[in-house]
Amino acid sequence: MFILTTISDLIQIAPQDFAKFSAVAIEDNINQKYANKVIQKIGLCISFYDMLESSDGLIGHGTGLVNVNVTFRMIVFRPFKGEIMLGKIASGTENGIKIGVEFFNDILIPPPLLLDGAKFDYTDQVWTYESEDGTLLYFDVGEIVRFRIETEEWHDQIPTGPEGENTNTDRKPPYSIIGSMQMGGLGPITWW
């Protein structure tokens, strides 16, 4: 679910951060730049892990910013294909069930990857499943479910226009996960 990724980048330290120890100032600026951001084909950056090396700081002409070349490792959220995870049902629509974990909400279980025989109830806006003994079971919002990672999707983000400009583009998240619940033991954990 989590991996360590090595990144090399130029980090700029502002004059107001000069009172901090240099390692603390560098770490704060790395977290500000990367934490909670998606790097294409790598994953969702969670937090700074450690610094592998750094250069001497050079003061930029006219800006007062100190430029430091740093190689560091980040903790990144990127589950592998086939991994079993726990999440909470955020919503259900005819397009599938949307699941979230504490820090990531772009997980979708599409209808073909739900349990065989699962149906969407339009009146209650919830997915249901009829068990072998005829009991009707519900995929309720807020219920904890176990699911399997099937694929991941990456979408390049296009810049947004001015606030007054009306754009009808369907924005997709930069990183999303497609999961399934077609194996025994998957689905709401209260069922098992």
C-alpha cells in the first residue's frame, strides 16, 4: 500500500525560514511542495521520509531565496494490483460503489466487478445483493468493506480557466483506483 520513492529536486528556502535548522527548513519545504499531491505514475505523496543528500545552499540573485539540491525519499500511497484493502463506502450510484480510505477517496468498484447478482436499488440509491438463502443484503453508505485492487488510472490534469469562464469539461482525478469484490471474503465485513 505504501512505498518509498527517491526524488531529486531543487528546494528553495525563504528568508523567514532561516531561523530554523537547515534540515528542518528543507523538510518543511519538501512537505509543503509534495505532501498530498499526486506524481504521475508514482502515486499520492504522503510525507517526507528521510534526506539522502543535499548540496550547499546558494542564494538566488535578487530573491534572497536559498536554493538547495536535495535527494530525499517520500512515503507514497500506491497499492499494488491484487492487494486486499479495507475502506468505507462513500456513495453508491448506478456507475458503481465509491470507496474511500482515510486520506484517499478515488476508489471505484464498477458494477461488473461487484458480487455476481448485485443490483442497484434506485428508490434507496444503494446496491443490494441477494444471498443464496434469499436474504437481501445492502451495501450501505459508511459501511466498512474489503476489496481487491484491480487497476489504477492516471489522468493528466489540464489547467483551469478563469473563474468567470464556464467550462463543461468532466474533470477526472489525477490518480484513481478500480477495485473488485468478486472473491469470497470481499464486500462488507459485517457479512463475513
